[in-house]
Amino acid sequence: MPASIEAARAGVTTGEWSDALREIFGEFRAPTGVSQAAQARDGYAELNEVRERVARVAKALGVKRLRMLVGKPGLDGHSNGAEQIAVRARDAGYEVVYQGIRLTPEMIAQAAVDEDVHVIGLSILSGGHVLLVPDVIARLKDRGVDPSEVPVVVGGIIPEDDARALESAGVAKVYTPKDFDLTRIVGEIAAYAVSVDDGSLASDGNRGLEPREQRPRWHHHEALRCGCGDRSREALRQPGRDRGDG
């Protein structure tokens, strides 16, 4: 601390100061992750209803479990919201793939292909949603992923005008801080994965959710080929579950 104070008095800039400390001590990266997070302890009845809905959607798609990719594009380091959604989705019966923070649009698009996901959730709190989200969608399309088949939902501090623009660009739904019911959100997200209305999903039985002809899907890869370097991938799966539903 004394050295830092003397550097400030000498007119050293914050950038120079930080670069020197980083060069000597390295850069600390706070751990992110959700694999050890506890299950939800509130709203069991509602959560059970959503679990049943998610299971019916998976059956309609002809798979064992819905797969959701949760991505944080750009330089936004605030992971709490994304991780809460990831945990609640896991509790609701999704298989969740979460890669952590500061991903490029290309990493996210490639992960969607490699992990053969059914829905993609993007969390952006940096204000860069107008640039980043269309970039992700464009890169998905370049890889043959149609957002009408693999819906993209976005969460963040997003003005209404921007939300409408994103939906016009292909986003299925935009969530903002006023949407705080996590169980409801993950239940709604399931509805975007199939071409049926939410009323059918919420109804008793499986009417409107008979298995449809399964669309061509990409081959599974256990290791991501998305240029992540040594960035670890965190896949939230139920212990001992088989992924042989591709």
C-alpha cells in the first residue's frame, strides 16, 4: 500500500499502476461456477410444475433432457444473474452448459454447435447488447443454427426500444431486472424450444406435445472446440446421466 500511495502522488496513472501490479503478482480471476450450488428451497410446488413442463418439452423433441447453453459475451464480469438462472434451470430438469464470463460471440456460437443445445441464454450487463447479441446470432447462422429452431433468450439491463430491436433481430425473449421470478423464467424458456403455445405446455397430459419429427442435430463433443484456451467448461449434469440422446 505505501508504494501504491507514493505512485499515485508521483502521477502514475491507474493503468500503469495496474499493469505493474499485474506483471508482478499476476491477475486474479474470481472463481465462477454453479456445480456446487444448492438446490432451490422455495416454491417447490411451482418448481415441480416447471419440471413436468420441461420433461414434456424434452419428450416432444425426442430427447431425454433439454440442454441449455448459458453464455456471457463481452467484457461483462458480473456472473451472478447468469449463474442463478443456470442453477434454477438445472433444478428444473435442464442439462446446463455454463462456460463462465467474458466469452466471445464466436466461442458461444461454436459451443452451441458442439454441445448440441436446444436453447441459448445470453446474459449481458455491460450495455453492449446492441452489438453483441446480433453478432452471436449471425455467427450461429453461419454455423447452420437457426434461431427459430434453437431459440436465443437474453437477460440484462436493456431498454424497451433495444429489447424490441433485439426481438426483431431474432431473439425469442428479452428479460430485464423486473423479471425476477427465476422459476417462471426457466419454465417460459422451455416453451420457446417447441412450436406449441404455453397453454399446451402447462396443461395436464401431453396434448399438443406429441413427439414431432426430430430435426437434424449436430454431433456431440465432450470437449469444446471453441478456442477457449484453458478456460474450463462447466457442464451441470445429473450424476451418472447418459447423454446418448443425440
